[in-house]
Amino acid sequence: MIDIVQETNLILDRLNTSTENINKLNSNLKQALMSKNNISLINNTLNNTEQNLLSLRELLYFFDYNTNNKNLKQYFRKSAELIGIDIQKLNTKYTCYKITLPFLLPNQRKKWAAFKDTIGKSLYYAITTYKDNHTIDKINNAAVSFVSYYNNSHKMYIHDNDNQETRDVLNLLNNVFIEDDNSLICDLHYFSKLTQSKSASEVYVCNRFDFSLFYNDFIN
């Protein structure tokens, strides 16, 4: 039987080692001349790294974690940072929060409840940590926008708007960033864009009466 704690610790150790190597590479690159060959090599490396992270993300879907284990709670706190979950209040004239996630996979590529056991728990602990360190202006009459960015090489992952994960994310935002996800006081919006850079999902939360301002600032 697989020892989940041991295996996740092994993954974390390898990721930490990779992070150290990437930092060293970044430092060396700043001192090197950036020829066309260098740039091509870097782009290929970044694309391969991106694909490896996607593979790791899908692999994590198949593990069932026991949240009563203190080591696994610590894992999910660390994993939020490792997989790129970030929460910030944007510097706008209106109240707007941005939650950055690994991009949400199509529903058919995972088990029905698997999100809650992987990305969901990492996001939960990220929200908990943010709430402990910031004053949150909870929004009534909210507009929640899911913006998916797909690298051109990841077109196979483009999902329909009924992606199950969006519902799970909304449940985690409920009563923290928004007063309620009741459809009378909470609008949902979905946007998808192809990019030349990495794939990711961004979730924006603002007041529905400020949505036109948000759209012009970040979507249009």
C-alpha cells in the first residue's frame, strides 16, 4: 500500500530541489547574453516544465488525503504556494479580489469529488491564511468572474462553462469574499483566452455594480 505521507513528502522535496535549481538558473541567465539560441532553449524548457506541472496536477487528483493528519494539513498549506495559488486585493478604485489558481481541468478528466481532496483543500488553506492576515471587505451583490488562460499547446484542456470545479471554487469563496452565492445577489461570468504563456485560471470578485469597470480594466 502506498504511504501517502511519504510520497507527498518526496514530491515536496523534489519540488523544493527544482525550485532551488530554477533560482540558480535564473541568476545565471541574468548574467548571460541572451542570444536567439538561448531564448529558444529557455522557451522549450519552460514549456516542458509547464507540461510536467500539469501532469503532476492530474496525478494529485487520484490521491485520497486524510485531513485529520497534521502532516497532510501542512502539505496542503505548502502545496497552495507550490502550485501557484495566490490571493490578493487589487489596487483599484472599487473593491476587487483576484484569486490565481492552476487552471481548472475539464470535468470529464477527473473524478466527481476529487477537486475537494486536492486543489480544493489547498485553496481552502490559502483562503484561511489570507483571512488570518488581512481584513476582507465581504461583497454583497457580487460578480464572480472565472477567467481561463490556455497555452496554445493546451487546447485539449479547454472546458465547457459547466465545469464542476467552478462550483467548488464558488463554495470556498462563499461567506468569505462574498455574502452569499444566491443567484439573486451573485452573478457568474466565464471568459476563456488563448495565450503564448502559461495556462492558469483567475477568479475575480467585485461588486456587480462595478462589473463594467472591472470588464474594461481586465477583460476587454
